[in-house]
Amino acid sequence: MRPDIPVRSGGMIIGRVDVSESASISSGIAARYAAAVFEIVREEGALDTLESNLDDLTTALNESADLRDLLASPVYSRDQQRAAITAIAEKMGLMTPLKNVLGLMAAKRRLFVVPHLVTRLRAMIADEKGEVTADVTSATPLSADQAAKLSETLKAKVGRDVKINATVDERLIGGLVVKVGSKMIDTSIRAKLNSLQNAMKEVG
């Protein structure tokens, strides 16, 4: 069964959105922008700089609710989004190809796929380096020591160097959700509570 969520208007459910389909569309859009940035940066021999920029952008997304709102809210006009994201990119010192693509995405009303863009670029860089990217979601930020230990543990499992792409989701309550390629390990408390809730429904 494909996951979906209700769409509400004035407290009434007016339809349902297929989450997996929406994510697939966003990933497809992000892949095209990522490919363009990656090719330019690779030709310039600046993949390490791009990777550092992606780390900074990920940190900003995790820490700034205002930035996340800018990317996702339909309230802002194209010009407002483009001006804001360009100013943010310049303040962060993002390299020109990345800054330019963010401005283009704003002009096309595509900033909502920025998280997918970051994930895609990380995967492309990791592949270029012979690494594997692990998308790790935790309820609280991982310390450098925790990330390093997790990377070593995953390396022992997959047989390749593992780059940790860490994000925070307080809804998990505790534990981790780790995704490497098509494999996912969910040890979050939320997942355990959901499993318990489903089991109780079956008993009832």
C-alpha cells in the first residue's frame, strides 16, 4: 500500500496526496539540477568545496525554521524567494554554481526540492569518491564522535567508506533512521510506538 496523507481545507478532508509519488517527483526535479551543478564543479576540480558547501547548507536547514519556511511556503513570490536565497547563499559563501542553481530554482518555484538536491549531490560526490552515503535521521543532532562511530559500523557492513548525511527530526523522539541505498533501518521510538499501536489494534 502506498503511503498517503489527507489534504484539509477549513477542517474538511478534500482529498489525499500520495507521499511516495510526491517524493519521487521532487527527487526527479532535483536530479536534473544536481547533474548540472555536479558536472560544472567536477570540471573545475572543486568537489571538496561543493561537499563543504552542502554541509553548511544542511546545517542551516536543520537549524533555521525561517529558511525551511522560505523554501516551502507559497506565500513568498518568485522575486522574494530569489532575492532571499541569493542573499543567504552569498552570506554563506556558497560557490557560484550552487548559488546560481538556487536562484534558478527560486525563479522556477522549485526551492521546495532543495533537500532532495542536497541528498542527490551528496550521493553523486560519494559515488565519485568510491564512498557510500548513509542518510541518517535522529531526534537530536549527532555528535562528531557518534557520527564517526556510526560511519565505521556501517563501513563494516557495506565494505566501503560511508559518508554520513545527518538530519534532525524531533518527531522520532529517540533512536535513529538509517538509509543506505534501498535499505533502511528504523530504530526510532516513534517506529516502535507505531508498531505497538498497530499490534494493539489487531488485538482489539
